Amino acid sequence: MEGAARLNRGLCDIAINWAGGLHHAKKSEASGFCYVNDIVLGILELLRYYARVLYIDIDVHHGDGVEEAFYTTDRVMTVSFHKYGEFFPGTGELKDVGVQKGKYYSVNVPLRDGIDDESYQSTFEPVIEKVMEWYRPAAVVLQCGGDSLSGDKLGCFNLSMKGHANCVKFVKKFNLPTLVLGGGGYTMRNVARAWAYETGVVVGQEIGPDMPYNDYYEYFGPDYKLDVRSSNMENMNTPDYLEKIKTQVFENLSRTLFAPSVQMQEVPRDQDMSDDDEDEQDADDRFSQNYWDRRIVPENEYYDSDDGEAQGSGQKSKNYEITKEEQEQIDHVLKEKQQDEDTVMYETTTLPNKQPVKLGTESEEEGVGAYGTVYLGRHVYSNQLFAIKQLINRKEADIHAFLSGHPNIIQFQKLVYTTEGIVWMVLEYQPEGDLFAAITRHKRDIVGDNDKIKHIFLQIIDAVDYCHQHKIAHRDLKPENITLGPGLQVKLTDFGLATTQSISYEFGYGSAFYFSPECQGVYQQQGYNTQKNDIWSLGIILINLTVGRNPWKKADMSNPTFAAFVYHPIQFFKTVLPCLSEPLVSILLNIFCLDPDKRISLDQLRVCIKQCPSFVQPHKKKTFVVQEKINKTMLPL
């Protein structure tokens, strides 16, 4: 628990407790030499600050106590690599995946006798890699039971010391706050060797092979080396068996869909021991529990005062304890926010600074989307600006958080829940506004500028391609959902209509100017390809960047402008949009292909845009025409 608390307070990146890892103990019973489950207690401590915790167990025995504790929750994913079949504790079958909210968040990898370094690595690394990809944990607990080493008195695996340590090295590379624990191990000299070597791995210190002289030197004969070698034990884990295990695990992981978000709530105070006077104490004196209890320092979160300043003890590391009267005042303010959008302060545990966020006062409405209102908010302490969206569709937040990290996608910060049940999504703020404003503003310094068009549109392609690579279609691509930052950096936002379905039967989703004919059910009623629909929308955006307008109001034959395009595509561009260059017209014809299967791919589109010498006709002014007047002259008789 102290290791977890130190991780929570940011005092270390990795905490080690080789005496911990008692993974068999249950809530009300001891089991398997374990009388208290320190792992569960440590994870509960981590959950105070981290939204999701990943537990990895490489003990030869199944981590049944930890799995049982978190079997019904999605906030902890347990992954256990263990011997299964007529072996204590007899649990951890492949099909044991959790129940209720925790379904598919328990991962079991049942192994057979004699697994060696190569087989273990070929299973461990792909499984953990996939878990990290799908679950995106905020912290990791790694149980390093030494009974999976070769030659253990109770174990039946054949791992060398370096094969065992490779698991630690692999987990470390993800650079997450990590709690490393011991566990089983019944050949003591080998356990000591392994954990000493793994301590070196954790701290990045190379340890030589020769055992230094110490009081227990004779235990490590006859070679006195820091090494545990594999034996000639038969490996009963065939490649086919391991492949089947991995395939089933990957299938289960895919059903988790996205990393779950959690409701934010007040963090109980930390119990922090002051180090004052410790150097002057007699190390042989044992202090009473009452002495230590008197040294606990209250650490409640800051609250927001009337003048906007944080009230506290005067020390940034210590927080003011809110009185009952002050709490009632804060609750009153929260209730007023529901009525007049005045001011709200929320406490969060998802960001490292754990500071509250203030919405409302001196904030302004940024816009209204299909799934919520967006406000400009200011952090009460840092004064940093955020885009804050009142959320209706929770799936939007899950998708946005999943995609966060790409340079051309607005960064998801956190979710905040109020006592009234309102959900706020806090996002990165782009001060330059959206692309629509840049296209339509008086200066129009983007429209028709070849270099700026190429620079902006290639970034948009990259953002959409990243979404598609992760099996997500945006379905509402338009300039209003694309923000601009310094240097014309593009960032895609608003995933309220996004979907993970490759084929959708939800017609008419998106904005009429931008969605494809098939999205409206014009040509087929069997569903439409959502990613191909995104590519159509990109074509409309490209025309907007080039001439500052949409080519038609709706891609429907009831619209005369679109009908003119369908009947005579090339003539349409020459007459309605004459300033488009021939290379751009060629690109647009491949984008606006009525057969989605023949529509240009994103990779092909990227190449075409890079190679396009000019988007506008040389020596031609930007042409802005009245749509309906031209439509009448182009309709077929």
C-alpha cells in the first residue's frame, strides 16, 4: 500500500516490494500461504487516482484472489499466466473472463508443464501488447512470483532467470506507473537471484554474473553465479496450443471495445507521514501507533473561493480541510449551475495535478453540436483554457479518449460528473477557431492558396486515416468540426456521430452538405460503408478550401445542382466551379464516385494531393456563383 501511495503522490515511477504479492488471500479467508491480499489493497489505493489499473501475474499459480476481488469491474483488468490443470488453486481457465461490467476484463492464460523462455516470451509479449492497446491502463501492478523459475520445488515451469526478468523489462518499456511485487518461490536461492537481477532491470543497472561475498554466500554454490538456467525439462506447450490460447485471448479483448472511463468523485485524504525529525530519532526505538496517528496530515482538495483564488493552508503540498458549512455553500453553487450556467467547480482524479476545473463565469459558448453544447472554460488555478462540452452521448467520450494522442486530433483531457448527473468532457482548446471560420471570414487568406490548401488537407487526411486504422468512422466531417491552431495545425474534433461499425444502417447521419448519397439510402438500403462516406465528405471540404463554398446543398437527385453533377460531372465543374484546376477535378471525380467500392482510398488520395501542382486554375479569380441560377440552365430536358 505504501508503494501504491508513493506512486499516487508522484514520488516514484516504479515501486518495488519483494515481500508482497500474496495473491491467493480472499476477503475473509487465508489461502495458499497468503493471509492478507496486499495486491488488492494496493490496487484499491491506486484506483483513488488512476482510472484503470492493469494487474499482471507471472507466478506459476493462478492469481485467484486478485481476480475474484475485481471480477465484476472494468476498472481493473487482471492478466494471469499460470499452470492450469490438477494444480493449486485449480482456477484460471481460459473461459473465465469476468461477469457483469467486468466481463472480458479477466484474462487467463492457462499453460502446461515445462514452458521455456522462448515459448513464454512468444505468449507473454503479444498478450500484454494487445492488453495495453485495448485497455490503455493508467497504472500497472506486476506480480513476479519466483515459482515459475526452473527448478522450483513446487513449480513446474522451466524459465531461466533472464526469461523471467524479460517480463519485467517488457512491462517497464510502457513507461507507466508500476508497482512491482514478489510472490511465490520455494527454491530460495533462485528466488533471491531472480529478484536481485530484476531489481537491476527496474533501476536500469547492469549486474555482473559473479556473486559478491555475503553472510549467505554458501547458499549459492557450487558456481556462486547470479544465474538460474533452464533445464532439459520437456515443454508440453506446443506452438499450436499457445496460438489457440492467444487467438481466444485476442478475441475476448476485442469485445472490451474501448478503455472505460470512470465517474469522478472526491478523493479521500492521503495519509502522509512527515519526515521531520526522523534523522534525530533513535532507530532502535519503536514508536506507538498513537504516535504515528498524531502525525497524519489532513490533505483535502482545494476549493474555489469567491475571488477565484485557491484557499488553503498556505503550502501547495498541503490542502485546506473543507468545513461542513463550506461544503454546503459549494453544494448550493453546484445546484445553481444547473439553472443558469453560472459557475461550477469539479474535483477530478484523472489528471496528475488533480486540480478542479471551473466552468461558466467569464466563459462563452463555443458552439452547439449534435451531441452537446461546447463552452470555453478556464482552469481556476493555471488559467489554462479548455473546450468543455456538455455531453449527452457517452460513446463520444470513449471514442475521443481512445483516439487521443494523434497530433491532428483534439486531445481528450478528462470526464467530469456533477452531482446533478451532468457530464462534462474537457478537451484541448484551439485558440484559432475552426476551419469554417477561417474559410468564411473576410480575409479569406486560406481559400485558393495552394500551399495552405495542401498543408491543411494533408493533415485532415492523416487524422481521418488514423481514425480508420482504429476501425472508427467520423461520419460528421466538415469544416466546423476541424480546428486550427498556430501554424495552421489542424485538429479533428466532435466524435458525437462516430461509429465503430464498418457498415451502418443509420441513414442520414451527419450534415446534409457533406454526407454521401449512400448515407441517405439513395442507392441502397442494405447499409453503407461508413469509411467511404468519410472520404466523400473530404471531397466537399477540399472544394470549400479551394473556392470557399459547397458544390451542392445535398447529394440527392432531388437537388438540381447535384443532379447536374450526376448527369455531366466534367461539364458541371467547368461551368459551376470553373476556377478548379484540371488535376483537382480529376481527384474530385475519384472522390465523388457514386459506387463506394470504386471510390478513391485515403492512401491514394494522400498521394494525389501531394502530387497536385495546383488546386486553382492559373490566372483565374476565385469564382463565387449563385447556385440556383446556374442549376436551372444545367438541368437536362
